[in-house]
Amino acid sequence: MGIDGFAFMTHDPIQVKQSQHVGRNVVDNFETALRREGRDHGYIVAFSFTKNAHEEVARARWEDHLDIELVTVAEMLNPPVRKPLSLIPTPAQLIEMPLPEARSADARPTVEELIASDKAG
């Protein structure tokens, strides 16, 4: 349903694409998934992103106040020294973070909904 998982400590939505040159349409779909979950921050992980994907993230940040981070697999494997990935909290941040509340059973999609969304997408 547009979200493949959640960050362990922050419970931010994550979508993973096993492809290169992920474009604007993927970002658009993830924006919809974030709104459906009532979230304003999330991550899309892929091998690479198009210029249009970066432009759509900037537009979503400016107009819709959605903070979407595009993370490449290379950045996850070899994070830049200058800019640590916010996807991986520092030890000091871990100590300060409360554990997220578990989602209630009725907030989770049913098996039928998951199958339907897989066939649609």
C-alpha cells in the first residue's frame, strides 16, 4: 500500500525500490501513502533517482510540508563523512527516543487489501 516498512526507532515510513532512475511518479505515490498514514516524514530507498524525483521532493517539501528523503543504496553502504544519514540515529538520539506505540490490529491492512494493492500497483 505504498509503504514497505518503518524505520526501527523513529517509525518513519520507508519505501524500497529495486531499480535505478526512480522518478517523480514514485515520489507522488509515496506522498499519497504518507498522507494516508497521517505522516509528514519518510524515506524512499533506491539505486538512483531522476532529476524529476528530486524536484518533486522539493515541491512536496515547499507546498505540502512533506519531508521525503531520497536515499541511495550507495549512501546507506558508504555514508558520506560530512553528512550523516538521518535514517541511522546517533547513540545520543537513540537514548532520547521513546519507543513508538504499536499499531492496533484494525489499523493494519487485511490480507485481501494487501493482495488487491499488489495487483493494482
